[in-house]
Amino acid sequence: MKQNINNISRRSFLKMLGIGGAATIAACAGKKNTDNAADEYKNQVEPPVGKMTYRTCTNSGDKVSILGYGMMRLPMIEGTEEFDQEMINRQVDYAIEHGLNYFDTSPVYCRGLSERCTGIALSRHPRNKYFVATKMSNFDPSFWPLDASIKMYHDSMKELQVDYIDYYLLHSIGGGGMENLHQRFLDNGLLDYLVEERKAGRIRNLGFSYHGDVSVFDYLLSEHDKYHWDFVQIELNWLDWQYANEINDRNTDASYLYGELQKRGIPAVIMEPLLGGRLAKVPQYVVNELKQRQPEKSIASWAFRYAGTPEGVLTVLSGMTYMEHLKDNLLSYCPLEPLTKEEQELLDTKIAHQMMEEDLIPCNACQYCMPCPYGIDIPTIFTHYNKLKTEGFLPDPTAENPSQADPDYREKRRRYLISLDRHVPRDRQPDHCIQCGRCIHDKHCPQQINIPSKMLELSQLIEQLKQNG
């Protein structure tokens, strides 16, 4: 079975998506970050069965678990490039046992294998035990003709082993603006086709996920009377609530997105509750503040409670690679203890304002930029930089005499270089980037980071650190 699951090579998958779609691949699981995992989960208890919080989808009446399983960071067999179907099955079984019933995937996740892996795991359960969500991920122009997109839609059903899809999304509208929306969904008649599929019952709920140009978001909502959106997927967390546009001027504050959906009574599906893991790896002063209030809870649990508290939220997605992450999130939602107004303001006002002064690279570790054709580990490099900066260990080698300017410079320099080598192999570090631009081709980074430029900056920083010892 493992051979069948993993038999799509990187080359053949890139060919399947086309050159323009190559960078939309979300390479699921990376190396496990064990820096703080032992401390964070050493006293973890078993989440209770039968205590999951549910929300009702207003149009279909579905009772959906407030925790949704994002199937884009699936576990892999250690030391291989193969997905661990046995572990995927175990985690799906555990999730369903504890009341989780919403599973979100896409044709382009996990080298094109997420739907297949998800279908194998879910097909072992009665069809009425789960809701499956997948997407029209027709990013590459080769999929814009109607027949090509329709084939992608039917292939999703085959891979998922279903004859209807519970929640179907136009994937990542907003990237490329209105012109791209017309090319992918409107001018080719695809959206009209999907509306007819909903009428026929093969799609039970139709919606879209949003990143990018807010005019596209606004336009589709203005057409709500025509399309009757059943749900919309947005990025929402306690940093993006008021500061998404300041983090990245291409983003839109979650308070606006959520508010527009609420006006129309459209349920919100939440992605990026942890902002690519950044809200689980916060500065120490934030850890101290939160642990003082709830010492037994993980830092991540605060972000999940924040994302799940608004009443208009249908479900909160989490890409849970490891069992301890799944258990921790189940503990947050079995049942959900909504944040108080004071706790919400602590996060999205006081702490968010403090963190905005950090000026981090706005990478969410979605891995849409991967795989790099030259092996650069882009998300891990950015995560490493952000982690040391938030912890106050980022060395500044630009002073005339760094050691005199900062008494801790040598220790910071040593820590930065050693920890980089520990997390990223030498041949996958920034100085091996050749500036080919594949990672930003067709605007595939949802955060619109100029990745080659950032790689050059980090390469120069690392070189300065090596010379200014």
C-alpha cells in the first residue's frame, strides 16, 4: 500500500500541475521541532470522549466539530519521502473517536497525495461520520479550460473515495486579482458548473478560501444573492485580527473579513489559527504572561480558543502532523472554553501590539513555495530567523565592532550559526539560493514575501556573522 500511496515522483507531480502550478505544492511534514515539545507536552493528559463542541452550518444544518483536521502536513515515515499511511489512519481514527468530523484537503497538498491518503483513512469509517472538504486548485493555466477543471473535480471524488463532497471551495481566490478570478472561475463557466453540481447534491456546501486582493473577496460577497455561499474560509488569529495589513500590506485584517461574513450570515471556516506556528512559539514575555494565567495549558491552546470563540466560526483548521498536537487541540475544544472579553483584548490588543514591534518575516510555513528545485529549505530558514529574533538572540554584525556594541554578540552569533546548522543542512541554506524565482512564480506565496530577496539578505547576514567572529 505504501508504494501505491507514494508512487508519484516529484517530477511527475510538477508535470501534472504544470510549470506555473509547481510552487503551489504544500509539502506536508517537515522535521519535528523538538526544542520545546518535551516541556510543552510532558504532562499532557488524554482528551475526553464525547465532549467536542459543535457549530451548526446555517444552510445545510450540519453539526460540525469546532476543530477541523487540515490534511496538508501529514506524517511521514522517518528518514524517507513516504507518507505514513498507518499513522495517518491512527490519527484519523483517534480524531473521529473524539468527535472531530471535518477533514480539509486539496489536490495540491502533500505532493498531490493528500486526497488519496485522506480517502484511504476516511473510507474505513461510515460516510455519515465525517464531512470532507476539498478544493478547486486550478492555479495553473493548463487547468483553466472547463473540461480540465471538471476533471480535477471528479478526480478529487475518486481519490477521496466518495460520490459527493460535503464542502467544496474555490481555492485561494484573491491571488492575481480580479483577472485571475475571471480566468479560473468565471469566464470559463466553472463557477456556474459548480453551482449546478450543488443543486444536483454532489456538492453539499459551496464556498471559497481567500488570500490576497480584498476587492475579489468583496466582489464575491456582493454576489451572495446569486451564488448563495454556504461558507467562506479566512485567515483569523489574534495577531491578524487587527494587524494583518501591517504584517503584510497584501493581507486584510481578520476583523474586516469576519465582520463582512457576519453581516450576511455566512459561516467562517478558519485557517492559520497559529499563523504558521508563530503563535505557538511566542517571545518569552508572552509565555510568562499566559502561563501565569493558565500554567497547565499550552501556548497554542490560547490561539485555538481565540479562533474558536466567535460565534460565526464553523470550524478551526489545524494541520496536525503529530499525535501530541492532535491531543492538545482536542483538549482545547472538548469542550471549548470561550475566551472572556478581557482575554481577547489581552491577546489581540496588548500582546499583538508588543509583537508587532518585532518586525518578523511574515512566513506562515504553508510550504506553497516548496519544493525548491535547488533544495533550499525556505520555511525552516524563515522560522529559524523569526524564532531567534523573538527570543532576543538575533546578532547584529553591522556595527563597526559588534562585540563592543553588544556584550552578548559572540554568544548570539554562535547560537545563530550552530542552531541554523542543526535545523537546516548546509546545502539547503540561503547561500545556495540561485535567485531563480520559482518560489514566487505566479504569486504563489499567500503572504507575497519576496523570497529570493529575503534569501539574499539572510545569506549576507550569515556571511557577516562568519567573518565578524
